[in-house]
Amino acid sequence: MSTVVLNKKLSSNFYLMKVNKTLNAKMGQFAMIRAWDKYPLLSRPISVYDEDGEGVTFLYKVVGEGTSIFSKLKSGDSVNVEGAYGTSFPILNGRILLVGGGVGIAPLYLAAKTLKNNSKDSVIDVLLGFTDEPLLLDEFSKVARDFKYQVGGFITDLVNDESYDYIYTCGPSIMMETLYKKIVNKDKLYASFESRMACGIGVCLACSCMTINGNKKLCTDGPIFLAKEVFNV
Ligand code: FES
């Protein structure tokens, strides 16, 4: 069991929760979290937002029973955190654009930090789209060379893919697919895909996803794929 260090409300339904657990998470990985005994049955998969010497931080959106229970946790409460699970975004150098939408912005903060620390020569720019209240603007502006956000509309309209060697994205499926269709070189886009998950460790097949390389499990073969592996099926 881990202990909640903070659980901060950021907007009407977004929260940032830090727990005193070491996951050594890589950018794009997730943890299975539960703060209850038997019900709801399943732990919830939540992307790692950040990790430091004091613990790991998750950005989550309240969308149902499990995340509603998370939102009521107080500092000092117990929570079960298993992980880190799944694949990570590749560590690449160059001009890299991160494009996120909604709760999909979560893994992009750790991604921006990791890529920035990996190479002083890399350029990390960030575009975030929100449906209503923008979140974590100060945090992202500190880890990006150029940071832009938009409330409403299509954040993909701001993408100029020719200016970048690689693009990493996480967010609503429609946003990621629009981005995939827009960019000329499909080999430069890596995407984090979402699905319902039950076990998180590759045994239940609840997260099955069709790719150009056959059926894959999002929890162990993903959640990060070269976008064309999924969108080009
Ligand atoms: Fe069980 Fe992926 S969630 S196999």
C-alpha cells in the first residue's frame, strides 16, 4: 500500500494525485490504481504524469465510480498502485512536437521533461487542447521551448508537421486520427491509445486492439504505437 501525498483539484473534474511510491516510470507508461477493497471490481489504469524522488504523480479525470472515489482521497489515505505498465514513447532526439487533448495531456508532461533532459540539442514544443478549463499551463510552459494551448476548436489545426522530426500524441481518438491524416510523413507520429482495461498485465484480453501486425494488447504491447500501425489497419 502507498500513501496519498496530495490530491489536488485542478478544475471541475480534473485532479492531480501524488503518492509516495517509486515506479521508475517511463514516459507514456501507466499504473493500475485502486483505493477500495472489493468494489468496484477493477483497478483503474491511470497515466503517469510525473515522478520524482518523493513519489509518482497522476493526472486523472473524474468519469465514473472509481475516479470519483479517487477524488475524495485525502493526504495520508492508503491507495494501491501497481506498475509501471505498458510501453513508453521512444527516446529520440531532434525537433519533437507533443500534441495532447483532455486527460491525454497527462503523459506528455513526463515526456517533455524526459526528452528535454535527454538531449540539450533537442527542441521540445507542446500543443494542448482543452474543451473548457485549461490546466497545468505553468508546468508545461517550463518544460517546452514553445508552448501553445487552445480551449475549444481543433488543436490539430495548429500543427505544422514539416517543422518536426517526430510528433508524440495522446488524447481523444478523433484528435489523434485527425492528426494522423493531416501529417505528410506518417512514420514520425507516435500515439498513446486508450481502452478499457481489466488486468493491466496482459492476461485478460480486455484491451485488445487491431493493428497492421495483428491483434495487440494495449496494456503490454501498447499503449504507445507508431500511429500508422493502428490507423492504417
Ligand atoms: Fe488485461 Fe490488457 S487489460 S490484457
